[in-house]
Amino acid sequence: MSNSQKPVSEKQLAANRANASHSTGPRTPEGKARSAQNSRKHGFTATNFAVVRLEELEEVAHLRADLIAIYQPANSQELFAIERIALAQQAMLRIARLESGLLTSCLNEALDTSGQLFIAMSQDLVGHGDIEITKAQNRNYALADGFQRMTSNKRSNTWPLFLRYKVLTEREYRRAIEDFERLKALRNELRNEPILDPQPEPTETTCDPLAEDPFPPQDSPPTGNHTSNDHSGGTPPMGDHVGGFKLTHYPGPPPLSGCDTISVLK
């Protein structure tokens, strides 16, 4: 007898699709609770993306909250796209900080140890007192001179790398927005899911100490002149000698705390 299955007809496929369209998702409270957690399975944690001592821990969380309020994601995939947009926005802010730092470094390159310009303005530019040179103009000149010093070194590719990083960051931002718009257009085909507010990050908890000793040693009854073969009076005494062998009592292990049973590899 052949094990091959009979191909499904087009009529049956149409009936299956019609039945599937009537699905309304989970109906029980337990099922709805599990479905509500679908939007947070990937575990977005804002503090994982902050640069130490440079960025606020909740910076990207604030960006994410603003984007959610504006775009109103309807399911977990839209939420993931929103989080990509938030990370791209954070990277754009990071690029702006990096650019500010690089330009500050250029200004520093133009000054000697005494704070004077390595190359002063030409006398033709300064004139003989007939024009006024402002501090801002002097600083602009120093910035340009420092920039030229940094870029004139052919072995340095700092600025080309910076510009490449900036272009890639802006491209990632545009792609994240396009991805959200693509998912938004599929809302009629994708099932909506409740988007819950972000929960506070879990903190380490202390361990409650256990009992002093769950198995304390029992006190031995006083030994008499009984021998191992003397069973008169019922149960033979459990003294220092049993069956002709001498028993040695050792102190029990020190009491354990609840944390002693937990691995410390963190």
C-alpha cells in the first residue's frame, strides 16, 4: 500500500484559509497573559547600550518611549523596528558628540604649550589696526589650522573613518524607519499584540541564611559496663563502642548560608 498522501485540492486549501481567518487568538486568561509577553521576549534593556561615563543610562529608553508614543506600534515586530530606530537615533547623537570631540582635538593641535597659535594670522589679514579681529574669528582660524594639521598626515585616517561611520549611522536610521513602515503596511495581515510598558530591570536579591545545622550531631548516652553482646533490657545502648568497634565523633560542617549553594560565576 502506498504511503504517499493525496494532494490537497484547491477547494480544501480555500476552506483551510477560511477557517484560519476566523482565529481570534488566545481566549483564556493564561493564554492572553502569554501572548502579552510576546513583545518583550527579545529583552530590550536600555542600560546595555550606554557608553560608560559619557551617556545617561536611560537615554535610549527615553528615545524609545517617545517613538512608541508617536508611532503606536501594534505588535512585537513593529516594536522591534521602533527599538531599532531608537538605537539609530542614539548612534546619531553619539556621532555628534564624536564630531565635537574631534573638532576640539583639532583646536588643541593648533596651540602650543603656552596656548599660543603655532602659526599666527598673516599680517595682511590682521592689518595695522584698521580692522577688528574678534575672538570668534581667531578661534575659527585656530580650528581650521588644527584640522589641516590632523588631515595633512597621510598615515592618519581618523576623519575618513568618522565620515564613513556617520554615513552608515544615518543609513541605518533610514532603514529602520523604512522597516517600520513596511511592517505597518502589513497590520491587516499580522495579528495585533498588546504592547506593555517596560518593566524595571531585575536587581540582585540577598539570600536568607539557612538553619544553623540541619543535621546536628546527637548526644551520645552515657556508657556503662555493657558489651556488644549484652542486649538485656531491650535495645543495646549506642555508646562509643558498637560491635566491638570504637566510634569516633567528628564535629559537623560549619553552617551554610543560602548563598553558599549558588554559583558565584557572574
